[in-house]
Amino acid sequence: MTESSFSYEQRLSCLDKLQSGTFDVIIIGGGITGAGIALDAASRGLKTALVEKNDFASGTSSRSTKLIHGGLRYLKQLQIHVVAETGRERAIVHRLAPHLVVPEKMMLPVYKGLSTPKWMISLGLWMYDLLAGVRGDDRKKMLNKEQTLAIEPLLPEKNLRGSGYYAEYITDDARLTIEVIKTAVKQKAVCLNYVESKTFLYDDKGKINGILCYDHLENKEFRISGKYVVNATGIWVDDMRKRDKSLSGKHLLITKGIHLVFDKKKLPLHNPLYFEIPDGRMIFLIPRHGITYVGTTDTVYKGDKDNIPVNGEDVHYLLQAFHALFPDIDLQPEDIVAAWAGLRPLIYESGKSASEVSRKDEIFISPSGLISMAGGKLTGYRKMSEKAVNRIVKKAGKHNNIKKRSVTKNIWLTDRPFASSKEIRNYQKELWNNLGPEKTDEETLSRLIFKYGKQVEKILEHFNRYKTEKDTEKRLILSELDFCMEQEMVCKPLDFLERRSSRMFFETGSVKKYYTDILDRFSEIFHWDEKTYREEKTAVEKRLDEVEIKKIRAQY
Ligand SMILES: Cc1cc2nc3c(=O)[nH]c(=O)nc-3n(C[C@H](O)[C@H](O)[C@H](O)COP(=O)(O)OP(=O)(O)OC[C@H]3O[C@@H](n4cnc5c(N)ncnc54)[C@H](O)[C@@H]3O)c2cc1C
């Protein structure tokens, strides 16, 4: 393996760096919010550290609907500011990582009897485009029944009035998070997973000046000193505020959302769909490389935040919602190939239901100086981060070498980014033509480019090295793993299977087939003893059972 700036081989040196000197900013939490703040702070010249108790993006940031969107339904709730800001951010994040934040046309079918008539949908979509600054061909179109069915023949004809057809972006949330982390590391931030912040450290005036951490891989405790500490722990924000004895006033409302994944053959949609279900809520149906996923639910959650179950009621609700639009497509629990559940860190508003609560973000600053960032969306991470770092820069006062304004609008989230969707298509074609006789299929290549952009070339270098391996799929999965170990601080099999490659949810069959090969590769690289091998194998098998919702399927 070659050395790189962000491989597991650098872990001990990262740990040393975290313990030496005083950081300007310490960020707790390696989801999209913490990652964004680390990038913003480091790129302004602040000495930045980030710690994540589990793996990067292991919280909500790998469990969303995976859309970079302005949130059309927030328009209905008249949250104009949220729609406008996230709408503008969509375009920026797409420009920064065009392979990973991909434009797609979303269809909103209109049926007789829905609560929102077609004219109102047309007006809403027009305003949505206006607020987000959408131009040219990307602007919404209202389609009649025939045009709608020509694009999406799966839709039932009866009572169909037409559809709204408008621009949104599809992403991979965990990959977006890791790319932001890697970019922050390039800007000299020190970011480490499996390091938990246990307690805050205070000076004699009661101001926070560091954190006491526990490294779950080396099993040791250590301190990090810092001038400002940011609590970007998502659904754990209030737990941290409680630890700082500053939980008062506004607090979080945690709601759960699940998604179900089906084989594309079972649900052969051409377009992402967004539709109203009988209880007035809106549901997404998103096709993506070989599968289609459906989501989501929105229910208040008070259980274990580290183990979020998908339960029978959630599954029943989503299947019922699906059948309200597609009564003739027989989807049953046994058709579910994978499922995931995530928790939304929302700001509680008295008298509002889970679905009605605003998705806006807020910053709380405690008397001890703890800066907590709460609420928000994946889509708005860059702007949220800018706001948090603005507060730090303002508090820090005049500093010659610290930039007052955020520069992240112009920092690509990947090396050699694509300039346009057309360039992505040409790149894929050229790469395909240049591949040797043992090439993988074109669909696989497109999937890899979506996840890794031009970094796919590094994966293909590994692929060439595994020449003696006759099984092409195994050769590819091992190559992908080697790349992620070398470049993306993968420390455990689930880091790779769930968050770097998303295979656990979207290529579950490949995980079932090759997970022992993955474990063997880990064992070889990390020199695991038998006990560690057994523990990691159990962890993967347990997670596979959860993702495949085996217990629920057995009950039906
Ligand atoms: C079902 C669902 C669908 C969604 N869909 C979308 C969507 O399509 N588009 C969109 O824009 N938004 C969406 N969202 C919202 C979006 O996913 C979240 O706003 C975002 O991911 C929150 O990121 P975060 O970094 O704040 O939290 P997290 O990703 O949860 O990160 C917090 C991190 O802090 C770590 N941590 C906690 N305590 C400690 C500690 N003591 N020490 C160190 N680390 C710690 C955790 O392990 C965790 O990784 C969705 C959310 C849900 C639940």
C-alpha cells in the first residue's frame, strides 16, 4: 500500500498531532455539519481539529434521502427563507462536486382528489425555481397526462391529470461527507474517526479550553486543547449541552425516517417521483443504479440513538403509502432488499407535529463558550458551516492571517472536478474504451464514477494489480476497498461497506457474496488476531441482518 495523507497508516501520527499544541477550533462530530465547519475553518487559516466517536458520517449523514434539494414541501409551509437558501446552495454544491451531486428531473404526479390542485403545484414549482435561481431548460414544466405517461409509463392512468417536472439533485450523503473531510484535511485540518469527546475541559474562569477524548481503537484517553469548541453532534447536540450544563431554552426534537430499497426489476421507475399520500404527507421514490428506494417516514423518536430500528409499523406505513399511488404493483416485505433508518435533529417548536417542524438551523452559544450547531439539512451544510465559523472569527477578533469571509464556495470537493454533465459522459466513454479486455460492465463504471469521480482511476490501478483474480466482481470490490483504505481512513469493514461504498444498501448482494473476502483483506492489512476477526465478522453479519430486516420479514 502506498502512503497518503488520509490513510489508516497515518492514524497514529494524527493522534500525535491532536495532542500537540493548541487548536483554534475543535469540532466534535464528523457528520456533514462537522465536516463542513472543519473545511470552512481550516481554509480560513484556523488551526482545526475534528473528532468523531464512530466513523465519519455514521450518524444521520449516511441515512438521509440523499437529495440535495431546496425542499419543495417547505414552500407549502411558507418557510421561504429555507427554500431560498437551500435552493441557492444546491447549485453551489453541484458545482463543487458535479459527479456526486447529480441533476435529475423529479416528477410530481397530479391525480384527481389530491389536496393540492394542478394550478397550485404549477405556481409552487414556479416560485421554487425563482427562489433557487433555476434557469433555462432546468426550469419546471407542467406536463399533461400523455406527456407524463410517455416519461413515466409505470404511473397508473386512472384519474391522472398530469405532472410537474422540475430540477433536483441526487447525491450520496456519506460520500459527500467524506469528500468534505478529505478536503478539510488537505487544508491542514486534523480529522480522526473513532475518537469520542468524553468531557469538556474548562479554565479557571469557567470557559471551555479543550476536551478529554477516548480513542476507541487504541483504547486510550487523551486531551485536546483549543480556543473554541464546536458541538456538531447532530442528534446528540443536547446531550453535549447537558454535559456543559447549558441545556436551557430551545432544544431538539428527534424524528425518525426510514427508507426501503427494492430491486429495479421489481420497481422499474425511470424518474424520481415525489407524491402526496392519503395522510397529506409527501413520499419520494428514487431510482438509482439497479435499485429504487422509497422514503420516508417522520415519527417522533425517543429510543436508543446509537441503534435505530426499522420496525414493522414503519415498513407497513411505507408500503401502504406506496400502494396508494401504485395499487397494481404488488410490493411485499419479502421484496425489500435493504432498509435504513435515520434520525432528524430538528429544533422543537411547541404545538407543531414532526412533519411541520422547520428544518432551519440554529447556533447556541453557552456561557462557557460552547458553540452548538443544530437543525438544518445536508443541502445547507456549507452555509451552516460558514455561519458557525463567522461567529468564531468574530469572537477571535483581529488576526492578520485569518480570512474574515468563507472561501468554501470556491474549493472543489474533489481533485480534477468535472466541468459539466457532458464531460462526465465523455470521460466515462473514454475510460471504457481504454479499459483492457477484462473490463467491467459500463453500468458498474458509471456507478463508480458517481461515487468517486476521477478517483476511479486509482481504483482501476488496483484492479490492474489484482490480475490473477479471475472473479471480476471480487477483483473490483477489493480494488475499491484498497482505495478507500489508502485514501479515506477506513478502519473497519463497515466503514467501507456502509459509508464509503454504500454497497450495504445499494449492492447488498455483493456484500453477502464477498464480505469474507473483505474481512480477509482487513485481517491481512491490520494483522487481526482471531478474536478481532470473529468480532468484525459478527458485526458485519448483524448489520446485514438489520439492513435486510430479516426479523420483520419473518413476521409477515
Ligand atoms: C430520514 C432522513 C432523510 C433526510 N433527507 C435529507 C435530504 O434528502 N436532503 C437533505 O438536505 N437533508 C436530509 N436530511 C437531513 C440531513 O441528513 C441532516 O440534517 C444531516 O445529515 C445532519 O448532519 P449532522 O452532521 O448535523 O449530524 P450527524 O450526521 O448525525 O453527525 C453527528 C456526528 O457526531 C458524532 N458524535 C456524537 N457524539 C459525539 C462525541 N461525544 N464525540 C465525537 N463524536 C460524536 C456522531 O457519531 C455523528 O457522526 C434527512 C434526515 C433524515 C433523518
